[in-house]
Amino acid sequence: MDNVGIVVESLDEAVSFFTELGLKLEGRAMVEGEWAGRVTGLGNQCVEIAMMVTPDGHSRLEISRFLNPPVVADHRNAPVNSLGYLRVMFAVDDLDEMLTRLRKHGAQLAGEVVQYEDMYRLCYIRGPGGLLIGLAEQLGN
């Protein structure tokens, strides 16, 4: 897999949020023109993107803010059992400490922190613009 894409309203807020999660900004650019629209099927488009890489360097998150054409659908309030791509889950070393840090960026628990057997502590949060993000702390390392 090359990357997972997320469309946001504020690129700055999203970059700040995912930086707090431990991702590093790899690059930021404007992607526009007829050639880009041929890839997406959207015609002449103008999209500001930020590419972020996970700490291990193996995965990327492409964050996009569409300027033209405008966003046409909003799935941010969809429940976890909705069809389609919905959330990204990140492994964290200390779930409580990460929640404290992310709350400074407006994150709110979508449910509650739960423990799955003696293996994981898990939760879903709503991040910038209502993005659904999963956090998982592996226990017993």
C-alpha cells in the first residue's frame, strides 16, 4: 500500500493533529490542472495536499483539501458500521498520554477506552473536522 487518503477542511489543523500522533510531514503541495482531474475523474481540479509518513517509514497518509471542485459529501458523522472507508487506526505506546496530547488539538472520545483481554487498550476519537481515528495500545510488550 502506498498511502491512505483523507479529505479535510483545514490542512493546517490536520497536519498539526497527525504530527502530534507521531507522523512526520514529508511534503506539501498544490495539485491542480486537467492532468490531475484525469486521475480522479473530477475534471479540472485544485487540491492542496500534505503527505505524512508514519514513524517507521512504511506507511503514508495523504491529507487533501479540495479547493475546486468543492467537496460534495460529508461522512464525518457516519457510525463505525457504515459502508466504505471510514477510519484509520494508529498504534500508540501510551494511550492515556496520547489522549491528553490530542485533546489539546480538539480530539474527543467517540465512545470510551476499552481493554480487549490482556492484549490491547483501544478507543475511537473524533479528530480535526470530526475525522474518526482509532488508537490502539498493545499491552504486555
